[in-house]
Amino acid sequence: MKLLFFLFSSIFICSSVLAQDDLLNEINTDSIDEQFEMPAFKATRIINGESSKLAAKKEFHLVISHRFGSIKDGFTTFFGLDNANTYIGLLYGITDKLNVSLGRETYRKTIVGSLKYKITEQSKDFPLHLVAFAGIYANTQLSDNAYPELTNTDRLSFLYQLQVARRLTDHFSLQLTPKYVRQNLKYSDYDIYNYFILGAGGRYKVSKRVALTAEYDYNFSRPEQNPFKNPLSLGVDLETGGHVFQLLFSNAQANLPPSYLTYATGDWSEGEIYFGFNIVRVF
């Protein structure tokens, strides 16, 4: 996993130099400004994590995500289809630079609210898309019986991150995402309150409507005794008019951070993989 993360980072740094000829070759009737303004990603998520893409002003996105059980269970759970974890959310573009979203996931009955702000976009004068994201997550499943001194503040977790993306060629985009996760409650002895994570994701366009995606997050703060894994996900984006349909395989069953970032239970080497999909309907 460390090797994969190193390769992602090296490609991201080096390709900014190597890709200049490709960018010049793909410019024909379009101006340089128009070419760079095209988004690095077509959906607001790469797979699980946020991308640098935002909804346009006054645009609604309905997001429905399913993560099924482990395919390793075979026909016992019909390769995990019996054990679905679902997220439903609404995203709205207040402006072209500011998005707000609200949703709920069945995992831990989590309610989420978030803001996403475009700091700048890739252009001939600046080489990167920079987007800030902040989310607050409330675990409504926590019981007073299990935690007698539980307060509403204990239910909360927070995510702050910066998406740093670059559209390297007409087909290939990469993103690095430093992340900070704060959990107000330690669920077990091997949990901690603060996590520092670095994510890497990429998209390769195979055709006009099909793209391959990959995503990996390395947790620098996880204690050695912590049994959870760093999340690794692979996916396919399918564009169909007003829909973006994302098929994916991941070692994390949760849809939302900080859950999938800190509680990925699957192991790719042992076949503990979760199939899922995201559907985004744009209004």
C-alpha cells in the first residue's frame, strides 16, 4: 500500500512537467482558457472521497449510494447483496464556487452536513484546482445504555480537507487530498481523537462516457494495535445524460468519512472486498 501511495504521489509531481506536450497537442479549435477550465473529474466524488468538482449555481444533485457486504461471503449473502449500507443525500450549488449538502447513511445512522468551496481552478496562469471541504457527522445510533455519560457533542465527528487536483491530459486527472479527521468519542481502546490522512485519487477517461477511477488513503495517525485498514477503492464512471453512475469495489463498506477513512475492515489480499455504486442525478 505504501508503494501504491508513493507511485500516486510521484506521478502527480512529475507529470506536471511531462504532460505539457500532451496538453498542447490536444488543443485545436479551443482556446487555452477553455481547455483548462474543463473539470478534472465529472462527479463530485472520485469514488468514496470528494473530488474537485462542484455543482453549478442553482443546480441540485440527488446522490444515492449503496455499499453491499463482502463478496467473500459467496452465495450465503449472495456475494454481499443481502447486506446493504445506503446513503441518500442532496447537494445544492449556492454559487459556482460554493456547495452545501445534507444526507444520511444507514451505517451508524449517520447524519451529515457539509460545505465545499472552490478556491481557484486550473488555468494558463495557475496549474491546479484547489477546493476546500468541511463536513460534520452525527452518529445517531449511539446508545445511552452503552455510554451512560454520552452527550450530543460526543456523537459528532468532523472532516476538513483540501482537494489539490490537476487535469494532466484530456484523458488523465490526478488529485492529492490532505485530510484531518476529528472524532469526539473514542469507540474503543485503540481509537484516538485526531487523525491525519493523505489521500490520492485518479481518473482515466476510456471513452466519451466511460472512465476508470482509483482512490487510496494513507492514515499517518493510526496506532499500531488498530486492526483497521487504509481504504483502497477501484471504480468505473458511466455518464448517461443527466446521470453519473459509478460502479466500485472497495475494502471499506461505509459511504461517508470519517467512517470509511478510519474503519475500513476489508483486506484485498484476502478477498474481503465490498461492491457498491453511486448514482448522481442532476436537476
